[in-house]
Amino acid sequence: MRTEHQSLIFELSKPGRVGYSIPDLDVPEVNVESIIPSDYLRTEEPELPEVSELQIVRHYTALSNRNHGVDSGFYPLGSCTMKYNPKINEDVARFPGFAHIHPLQEEGTVQGAMEMMYRLQTSLAEITGMDEVTLQPAAGAHGEWTGLMMIRAYHEANGDFNRTKVIVPDSAHGTNPASATVAGFESVTVKSDERGLVDLEDLKRVVDQDVAALMLTNPNTLGLFEEHILEMAKIIHEAGGKLYYDGANANAILGFARPGDMGFDVVHLNLHKTFTGPHGGGGPGSGPVGVKADLIPFLPKPVLVKENDVYKFEYNRPQSIGRVKPFYGNFGINVRAFTYIMTMGPDGLHQVSENAVLNANYMMRRLEPHFDLPFTQHCKHEFVLSGRRQKKLGVRTLDIAKRLLDFGYHPPTIYFPLSVEEAIMIEPTETESKETLDEFIEKMIQIAKEAEETPELVQEAPHTTVVKRLDEATAARKPILKYSKQA
Amino acid sequence: MTFRYLPMTDQDKKEMLETIGIETTEELFKDIPEEVRFKGRLDIEEALPEPQLVKEMGRLAAMNKNTKDYASFLGAGVYDHYTPSIVNHMLLRSEFYTAYTPYQPEISQGELQAIFEFQTMICELTGMDVANSSMYDGGTSLAEAGLLSAAQTRRKKIVVSKSVHPESRDVLKTYAKGQHLEVVEVDAENGLTSINGLRSAVDEETACVIVQYPNFFGQIEPLKEIEEIIHENKGMFVVSSNPLALGALTPPGKFGADIVVGDAQPFGIAQGFGGPHCGYFAVTNKLMRKVPGRLVGQTVDEDGKRGFVLTLQAREQHIRRDKATSNICSNQALNALAASIAMTALGKEGVKEVAHQNIQKAHYAKKVLEDKGLRTAFTGPFFNEFVIELKCSAKEVNQKLLESGIIGGYDLGLSYSELKNHMLIAVTEMRTKEEIDQLANVLEGLSCVQNISH
């Protein structure tokens, strides 16, 4: 990474430079003041940059050099599944017949796009063991909210208006309780037991007639499979609630287990995780939702169907929760995911999960002597270490993460799940080679040693990045959220 | 079969199993109860080698009529615009697209700075104080503006004009249902929000008024009058805006908007069958700490060097959980980057010029269509879209246009029962005079549109 001062694009601006080329106006020009009232004609120009094409290219290239992606190096960010993003996916998504079609074209002119969507939703239904899938939600959290809205509509259709609670484990992603709130529910937390799994007794305690749903990630965010899933499903179903599957960790179980077979009623998947849609620096994602038959009537509109070999968007769905997004979801990401599924096939996907789980267990066992491991059973695709041993030496998990930056790694997820002190959550994924894992393990062992011998080296890290640790407190206290010329 | 994304060899596997102290990988899956183990083979399509895969995906893509091969007059919220070649080149810098959310700022300065620049550009265009890092799209952004207004005013009624995009209104209604909010729609008259209708809908229980500028029919709403009505009642003024139009039109911020939302798709983002696009969300300083989604702020590092971080995260789901201002997590960062690059390439001059070309070409198109005897529906000022009246169904007309290499306009009858046989025509800077003339000629030749004004 380059460490010199990095200008903002606005600071490179000089009046008179342009970075675009469009033809001169080829229609007779009319005086714009004669067609638009003067109050509505802009007088103060927006201060956008004035730069040449090469300046723009240099600027964004310089910015990219100050950024770390999966292509730059290992990215073991737990719960995020930072696997390789295949290049062929990018090519396919840019085919003019996918990239340059309008969502409101006559359906007869976009049958290829609709066929792709149909084949993808059918594949995802099979992979998750659900009866039907909608591709509409734009991301995981959007899928959660969509799923919860369907669950609400289901209860209400049964004349059941008093189900106000959604149960989430204490290890859940923050989006679970947040989505519950947006869907109009109150969230209630269920505790984990000493093995890191949902505490069945506590679950029985919180479940009553008010429960709309239990949201569960399985394997959970500790990377552990909820072995009592069938008992949990029974508890929820007997109370009249529905079981919601957060698919953030689906990379662990492809072809090994399906949420639909575990008793889940609603499932969302993060196509930008398990199915290689790139994360893009924070989206766009795609969060399809699958449901069991009794929830099909509530799917968001429109529903893509196939009739006599013709694909159609069906709008006449009286019980639908309505639209959750304009048009049909993040189609471009769905193209990438389908390309990936077609690359891997049934055997490939099975091997994905097998290798992801083997990689995680290998790393866990090699790191176990050097860090605390709160849950010692085999993990699935990720595992959680605790940095409490190092904390006693004055080295916090944050410091360990920052030290990893010096070695060219993106650190693991830290301080999550909240239930583990000084948590370090590692997810290697299946696309990393053993050599990469070994190198990372060696560096982790080295940092553990540094924590004992030269703690300041870790505490003051990073030493090699383009900036050192940033003052986040001031950023929040006196927010500067845009560039101003005089500043 | 070996897979090119899976590097594990048999030897690797053997060594790893030894380290773990187990015989087979099967032991790692023993915690999955027997009853829920999937024992079959997934019934999905077989894997394809790369050349066959490209062929199959190419076949599916080729079945679609695309706007590179056809001259498109279809808009209705998604537009065919000029995208500088460099946008795609820069987007394909994989340090951007293969990165996660910039939670580790020291190795994410590129992404963080790009978002900071995006926030600045959106503020410049909309005339607002603060913009976030992006939302899923214009529709969900609009819905979140409704939720924010309700939370801020502690009121339950959202008033929205029927001249707002029908699909965005549908999304708003779904979100409102979750929060037990009431959505009241105000009719459009002559293609504009009915001012009388608005006056009678807005009261002291109204959280906000939402209008679109230019609206769904392309018309320029009288923001000045609308602003007075809502602010008299101490509600929020929410404007959904095509950001390109703001290269020529007075920004909503100047008219006292509290929240401006919209989609940055016109800037460098492919139509892509409706997504992913790029919602934006801009507010006044007063609402800074209520904004949904991510915000990037400027700060300094330990050496006093300028740097950027995600900030005001106490609003967000990963910190506040059920008390967060929104559940949004992943947003549309890469598309915000695309929009930034396009806005940078166009720059101050280009945004103005492209916006003006849209106005000129759309007005030219309206004139030639009228000269050919077609009737246009509304009389107010407009940006790059206008409505024509047909004698037969828009679907029929579009079929004919397609035969002449033209993707026709949006069939308004699909969303407005009173606008059966009306078509919304969009004319961007991409349409040449020749294409516009051809549209007019083909329409003139169709029996169902002839002589309508006589």
C-alpha cells in the first residue's frame, strides 16, 4: 500500500477540465427559460470535480491501492464468507442481454433473463429444501425483514393478531433484532448454554402464545451446529410460532443438511456470501427468501412463474405482503450466483462445504494451543477464539487484529459474537489453500508470542499501513461527512 | 471431478485430518443429527466447464432484447444513459469489488474515501447537508424516509402523491404495514400532485409528505407550494429526485426539503433488469444522527494524517440491535462507487450538459410527436419524460415499435386505471434526432395512433 498523502478528487479539480465526451445537441435548441419556470432552474452549480480522464483513472487506481480485497490477500472474516469471487461471473453479468435490459420491457423480450431467474430460484429451493423462493430481497437484512413480514401475514391470516415476539439467540447477528423491529415485532433474547448452543430450558421459558418466530443461524455464529434443532423446531411449532433460518452461514452445510429438512419455515440466503456475489465493499448483495408451502401465498409481489414454457410475473396474489423492492431483486448479483451454481453443480457445492469445514477445523486445532478456545467441539465453517489470555498481558483483540494488518491480512471478525469475551471469529472458506492457512497460522502464533515478549509491538500496530489507527471518537463527536472547499 | 476454485489436494486433506486427529471429514459433520442429514445428491443442474457455461449463459442473454441493439424510449425510473468507459475499468479494480464493508479503516482507506466523495457529490446535487453511503435503491430509500419521518415526528400518517413511482409507493406501503403506519395517497391532476388534495390530506397527524421531482410522469412538481403545506403542519418534507435532473433543476434542498432520496442509477449504473441500482439518502444537519445505513466521516490518524472511518455507528444494527434506526447492513457500496466515478467523469460541466440535453431532446420529441398528430397528456413543465395518449393499447404499439428496432415507452395503464392507453416516453441524451424522428414516423404509420388530435 502507498503511504503518501492522498488527495480528494475535489482537490484535483481545475475549471475547464472535463472527463467525458458526448455528441453536440442534434435537435433544434429551445430557450430553456421558455419551457421551465425560472424558480425551478438551477442557478447555483453543484461543485462537482473538473478533472481529465487520466486524472480520474489515477485517482481511483490510487484509492484501490489503499484497499484490501479478497484478491489482495487472505480475508478470514467470520460470518462474512469472504471466498474467491470468480471472474467469469463478472463477465457474464456484463453480457448486454443481462446488463442492458430494462425491467419494464414486455415480458416477451426478456424471457432469457426470466429463465435464468427461474432456474436460480428452483436451484435455491432444492439447496435449502424449501418449496418456493423469491429473489426479490436486496440483501440479507432485507430478506430477514421480508421473511418476518410473511410470518406476520401468515399469523394474521389465521386470525392470530397477538404474536408480538420474535426470539433471537444472544449470539445472533445484529440484523436479526433490527429486522424484527422494522417488521413491527419486539425481540426477545434466548441464552446460549456452556457449549455455545441455544439453551433449551431458556427457550422453553421465553416461548409462549405471543411468539411469532424464532430466528436462528445454523450453524450459529460460533460456528457450531445447533444439534437440538428438531427439539427447538418442535417447541416453536407447538407454540404456534414459525422457525426462521438466517442463511449467513449456509456455506457450512451445502449438500450436507437443508434448513427445510430441519423444520425451518422461512430461509434467507446471502448470495454475496455463500454464492460468490462479490461483497463490493459493502454491497450490492442479494438475499433470496425461501418458504414452505403454507407461506407461499404471502410471498412478495410479483412471483415469477412458468406456464407452458413461458415465464411470467404474477401480480394477482391477494395475500401477498406486497412489494419489498422495485422490480425483481438485485438481478445482476443473481446472475453471478447462478453462474457460480452452474460452475459447481451438486458435487461441487457439496465439496465446497466439506472443504470449508475441514479448513476451519484444521486452523482451530492448530491455533488452540496459543489462544483460548471457549468451545472445544468440532466446528463447522468458522470458529471463535477468545483473546482473554492475551488481554491479561495487556494486548487486546483489537491489537491482534491491527497487528495482522502488518502481515497483509484482513483480520477476522472481532468482538462478535457478543457472548464471547475478546472474540476472534475466523472463517477461512474453501477457496484458500493449505499454504495460505499455514502462513496465517504462523503469523497468529507469532503475534501470540509477541503479546508475551514485545506487547508494545502489537499494541501500537499497525506499522505498515497507509494510515495508523484513526481517531474514531473525534469523527463521531465532530462529524465531517463531506468535503468543503475552505476546510 | 476437480474444481478450479477448490485448491485442496488429497495430500492436503490427509495432513489436515491428521492434525485434527480424525480419520474422515465425515466425523466433522457428526453433530448434524441423523434425521436431518441430507443423504441424497442435490437435484440441481450438473456443473458445466467454463466454455459450455459461457455458451449457456450467452444463450440466455441473447434471448433478451437489449438497449444496445434497440433504441429505448423506456424510462419510468430506470434510464439508458451515457456511461464513460472508465467506470467499468475502475469498478473492476478488484481491491474494490472483492472487499467487505470497510470495518478495518487502515486497509480500507480507498473505499472509505470513495464513499466520502460520493456523500459530498450527493449533497452538492441535492442541496442537502448530509448524505449516507447508499441504500438498496430509490424505492426502499423512499420507504425508509417515511419511517424516519414517522419516528422523528412521532406521527403515524404518511402522505404520498400518486405521481410518485407506483412501485416505490408499493414498497412504502409494505414497510408502513410493518410499523403500523397509515399511508394516504393524494391524487394527481394534470400530471401533478393535486394541491387541494394535499391540503385536505395533510394535518397535525401527518409525519411527512412524499413527492417526486421530476415526478413519475416527468413533470416538475411545484415544490414551493408543497413545502408550505407540510411545514405549516410541522411534518417532514420528503422529495424523491432523479439526481441527474438536479444538474438543471433547482435542488430540493433549496425548497426546504428535510429528506431527499432517489436512485443514482442514471450515473454509470446499468439498467440491469432493475438492479442492483443505488439508492441515496440525504438529510438536513438536524437529522444527521437519525439517518439509516452507513456514514463515512473524516478524521486523523495517530500522526495527524487525514483518514476516513465509518462513523456515528451508534445508529446501526450491529451496535444498537433492536434499537437501530434501520436494519440495513449491506447496501450498494460498489454502485455508489460507479456513480461517483460517473459523476466525476461528467463533472460540473457534464452533469449540466447532459441534464440540458435530456430536456432539449425530450421537448423535441414531444414536438415532433405532436406535429405527427399525437396527443400529449399533460401541460406542465417536464424534464426528460412525457405522456402520450394512444387509441389502442400501449402493448400493441410497443410490439410494432419493436419490429422497427425501438423499445417503446411504459404502459401507464398498468399502474393507473385512468391512464389506460397512455404511454410514458423517456428521451435521454442517448437518443439521436434520427431515432426520435423514427419513433415519430413509426407511430404515425400505426392506424391506432393516427388522427387522434383531429
